[in-house]
Amino acid sequence: MAKPEVRRGEFVLSDHAAGAIAYLTFIPAIFFLVLEQYKRNSYVRYHSWQSILLSLGAFAVNIVVAFLLVFALLFSPRLHLVVWRAIELFWLAVWVACVVNAAMGKRFRLPVIGELAEQQAKKQARDFA
């Protein structure tokens, strides 16, 4: 992997660090897709897109589950709490797996989201060519 040219006073993250940081929230992921030094890197681009799509997917699933759990509240407040905590633990586990794998240099591919991220990263690469 070729090292990018670094000018004096410029801070450049490694590919692995940038890939992991992309998962902190969707905000760094968007920055990495816009900043010149990272947007041409397929590894960082892939993890940025996967982070954005994971955030959108988690948001959509949480909205749907929240509406469904309103009905669970009618029957059992404990059921509501248990299900909600289980879903939040699931998202935490997925997030940790993404961060750790990106930091280790792996293209960890989530089902469905990983394929879409790969397509977006390749589409963006064609735009540069």
C-alpha cells in the first residue's frame, strides 16, 4: 500500500485508523468521503459507506421496533425493556465488530449493508476515473 504524500503541517491517518474512525458516527464517515486524501482510498471509502448505511439501517429499525414495542408496553413493561435492551446490545455488538475489524485492516462485510457499501464505494471510484 503506497503511503500518501504528506505535506508539512498536514495530519494523515492510516487507512486502518480512518476506517475505524468512520464508524464513530456517520459524521466522520461523511468527512472521509469528502476529504481529498481519503475519498480516493477504496478501503476508507468502503468503511465510510458501510458506516453511513449501518447508521441509517439502525435508525430505521429502531423506529419500527419502537412503534411495535408500544404494544408490548400494554401487556408487559418488562417485556418492553428486555426487548429494547437486547436490540441495543445487538447494535453495540455490530458496531464493535465493525470498528475492530476496520482497525485490523479487514473489510468486514455486514449482510446486505456490506454489499450496498461496496457498490457505492465502486460507483464513487468510477466517478474519479
